Amino acid sequence: MYTTCEQDIQGLSVEWGDTYRFGIADQWIDVGNKPLLDARYVLRSIADPGNLLDEVGNESEASNAQQACFTVTQAQVQVTAC
């Protein structure tokens, strides 16, 4: 288990979770040089998409994905339910 979150050490131990403040380095996503159009978006993140990690116990490949939904209206972003 990681007990500190120093500048260069971040991670998770088996069956643990962690939440990081939005201001921590690399907690952003590059969506390109142009503003997003007004629309509803889904951001999906997949850990181990190549299935290279051996998962044991109650772990399943389905637990490797998470999604967040948001809406852009006039350059304003609002997180919404998926």
C-alpha cells in the first residue's frame, strides 16, 4: 500500500482506491486545439486494455473500465450522470 503521495510516487495497492485533487500534475485530458462543440460527451478510461496484467480473486475485466459524462454548453463544462 502506498501511504504517501509525494511528487513522483503515486499508485494503488490491490483492492484499494484513491482520489486525487484536480490540481495534481497530469490530472487533465488533451482534447485538441479547438473548443469542444456544445454537446453531451462520455469519457471512458480503460486500465490494462491489452489484458497484460494477471487478475486474481474477484477481479474481472469488466472492472477495468470507468466512464464519466459531461455536457459542454457555450464553453462551460458540467459533469452529468451517465
